[in-house]
Amino acid sequence: MTYIPSHSSIEKNSEKQQTESLERHNMMLKTPIPVLVTKLAIPTVISQLITVIYNTADTFFVARIHTSAAAAVGVVFALMSIIQAFGFGISMGANSLISRRLGEKRDEEAHICASSAVFMAFLFGIFLLIGGEFSLKSLLRMMGATDTILVYALDYTKYILMGAPLMCASFVMHGILRAEGETQFAMWGICTGGILNCILDPLFINTFGLGISGAAIATVLSQGISFLILISFFLRGRSIVYLQCKWVSANPYLYWLIFFSGLPTVCRQGLGSLSSAVLNVLAAGYGDAAVAAITIANKIYMLVRNLVIGVGQGMQPVTGYNFGAGNIPRVRKAFVFTCVLGSSVCILATVLIAPFASQVIALFRPDEDVVQIGRTALLFGCAVMPVMAYSTYVNQLGQCLGFQFGATVLASCRQGIFFFPAAWLLLHFAGLTGLAAVQPVADLCTFLVSLPYQVYFFRTHLRCPDVSEAVAVN
């Protein structure tokens, strides 16, 4: 791990970083909540938007090569989802631990968590690279690659796997920067890679004539640039948390704690991939138009959800810091303000999308059947969109404060516990119309479960010693 700063570099910047740590601590504990959460949320929202572009750029450009090539990207996306699930999971687990340790002024433990998490993520990426290369064909077959798709999928995947260690490590460093409140640094690392990928894709695919391999190479190069930008913040002493070999823990319990703390994210990402595949299989029984329509509607729905998640990521370091410092009133106020802000975003999105549902679907595919089915699915989504933010933030709050069991159950609700029964029941009783409503119904059920859980959570873990203190806090 040659990118870890030397001991002399750490000592040189020690006094400066201690000052910055104190300033950051004071900012998290004293800045008015609306100002602080908004300031931290703006870069994370932008990062989420760039992530959406990152995930769709390859599909957009590769689809122009061949239908089988486009299908290959879809097959490989399941593999990338596994990388993302564990990368984000380790990141969120480390994020939760680091923000609380910094709030408690236990900086050395924060250094240990950060260095160990980066090591853990990099090691997982290497394991995935080696294991994937040895069983690539059978792995792609399991993911649904046919003979015609397999040729393209192999060309694409062999390069994507090479970037797995860098991708996983980048997710964790991005999370560390967010945990200490440096959301702008984190944004630049992710956004630069995403924008670069959009530029390199057509260049490598068309200009250099590399086809689908060019798209994969462009993705890996973009991920490498993101990695270098993110690690540069640590190498240049711009971060509060250190990354150094001596801080990498030999205690297996810490790695289990990081993984367990990130388990809700792993469940959310993993179940998301599984539920999407199940929905596509069920929709295929009604023809290609149904698959296309529900896919398009869900993409639009997920765009709004990504905005909601970005706002919540601005809340998480604030609540983690203040919970670690014992300032419960600010934790409660940060949650309430974030719910108001996120719900306002959802209501605005509903107002903008619902009246133009047909036109929005037609922008993607101006087919009469696609527009009709997609409009129905999108309107179902708009009906529950205003409550999406609240259930998301209940889940994120529990996760960042270290209450992983409840957070994992809530994370599993919308695309697991409620999704699969809803898919079976609605398909059986309402056919294609019911299928279009599966995800919104699952989201509504998750919201109804989140309400009593949040009340219980506040009464049990976030009880204010003085009500007047909770009202008067910044």
C-alpha cells in the first residue's frame, strides 16, 4: 500500500491537523443545524447525481454498438452491484464508527477504523479480482449471459474486475471524508471520475475503435483517477483522519464491526439488484414493452431517491458527531430538519413529474405501449414519493448511530420483506397494473413500519433530558 503517508509526513502535519480537527469538531457541535446539514448535503446530492450518470453512461454508449452488447452491460451490472454493495457497505460501516469516534474526540480510534477499512476494501477487491478471473464464464452464465451475450460480457468484465480494488477503496475513502464533514473533497473525487467516464466512453468506443472493451477501459481509468484524487487529500494532509500502515488493525473484531455496521447498506444494495431482476422477469411475461416501461419508470423514481439519499448523507456526519459528543437535542433536530428538507424535495419532484408522466416516459422510448404502461407505473411512484424521504432517514439515522439490527431490518423492507410478497400478490390479483405498483406499495409499507420504529427509537435512545433544551438548541 504505497499510497499510505510516511511517519515523517504525519508528524509534519500533526499540529495543523489537530487544529483542523478542533475546528471541525466545533463546527459540527455549534453551527446551526439548518445551515450545517444544508452545507454538507449539497456536495453529497451532487455526488449522487453524478453516480447516476456514472452508472448509465456505459449503457447509453454501448447500446449503440449492438443489442447483445447492451445486454452484456446489463449482465455485468449485477457483478458491479456486488462490488458496489460491499464497497458501500464497508464505507458506511467505517463512516458510522469514524464520525462517532471524532465526536467523542477519540481521534486515534478514528485513524484505526479508517486505515483498517481502506485495507479491508482493497483486500476484498483483490479477492473479487482473482476469484472472478478464475470463474468468469460460469459467473456470467449464472447472471444470465447467453452465447451471444457472453462474447461481449467477457470483453467487458475482464477490465471491470481489474478496477475492483480501486473501486472498493475509493468508496471507503469517499465515506471517510464525508464522516469527518469534508463533503466537498469527497464530491470532487467522485464527480471527476463520473464526468471523465462520460467523455472517455465515446472516445474509446468509437474514435479508438475498441468497442465494448473501450467502455470498460474508460470506466476503469475513470475509477483510477477518482482513486488518485481521493487519496491525494490524505497524502497532502487535507484530512483530519490519517491513513497509515501502523493504524491497520490486527483485531478481527474491528473488521467484523465495520462489516456489521455497514450491513444495512449491503442488504439494501444486494436486495435492490435482486428485486430489479425479479421485476424484469415478471414483466417479461407481458412483453418487451412492459419490461422497458417499468424499467424506465423505476429509473426516474430512483433518480429522486438518489437525491433523497444525498440529503440524508449530509445529515449522517452531523448526527454521528453529536451523538458521540452526547448532544442528543442536536441529533433530534438534525433528523427533523432533514426530513422536512428531503420531503420538500420529494413533493417538488412529484409536482414536476406527475402532470407530465406520459411525456417523461416518451423521452426515453416514444412507443405507445411503453408510454401507457410506464405512465401508470410512474404515477404509482409519484403517489408515494412524498413519504419516501422519511423512511429513508429513519434507516440512515439508525445506521450512522450504530443501531444496526433495526437499520438492517428497515433497509431490507422496501426491496425484500415487503417487495417480494407484494410482487406475488399484486401480480396475482391485478396483473400488469399490479406489477407496476409493486415498488410503490413496498415503499408505502416501509413508511408505515418506520413511523412506530422512529417513535420507539427516539424514546429509547434519543430521549432529551430536558424538553426546553431540545427546543432551544441550534
